[in-house]
Amino acid sequence: MNESHDDPVLIRRMQVGSFVRQTLRIGYAALAAAIVAFGVGVFADFPPWTVTVAAVGLIASCVILPIPIVLGYGIRKAEREDPGASGHGG
């Protein structure tokens, strides 16, 4: 058990997992902001700021989200295939 805390691969996997969680939050927050701005725009006859916020939020989420999604799949697959990581639940 003590060896898993010293394993550089597991340490790196935990670091990447932390990065994935943080960037998922940022990406989904950008998507949520776009949805809210669009909703406000529907009821407020689309003032320019709602269009800008919606567009920027969508573009940001499209740029940000693919990276942590793919890395997250990679981490989960590595944890499934690594018998030493069975004690690390995500």
C-alpha cells in the first residue's frame, strides 16, 4: 500500500485527474453561461451582450471540453487495466 504512494505513474495519474476535474468544471461553466445568456436573450429580445456571452461560452466550451473528456477516458481505462490501482476510486 505504501508503494502506491511512491509510484510516479500513480502520482502523475492523480495530477492529471485533478487537471481533468478542474477543466471539466471550467468547460461546463462556460456552457452553462452560454445557455443562461441564450435564455435571457430569448426573453429580452436578444440584447447584444447576450449574443456575445452565448457565443463566447459556446466557443470556450467547444475548445476546452474535449481535452479533459479524452484525458478522463484515458485515466479510467488505465485504472481499469492497472491491478495496483484497484484501491483508487475516482
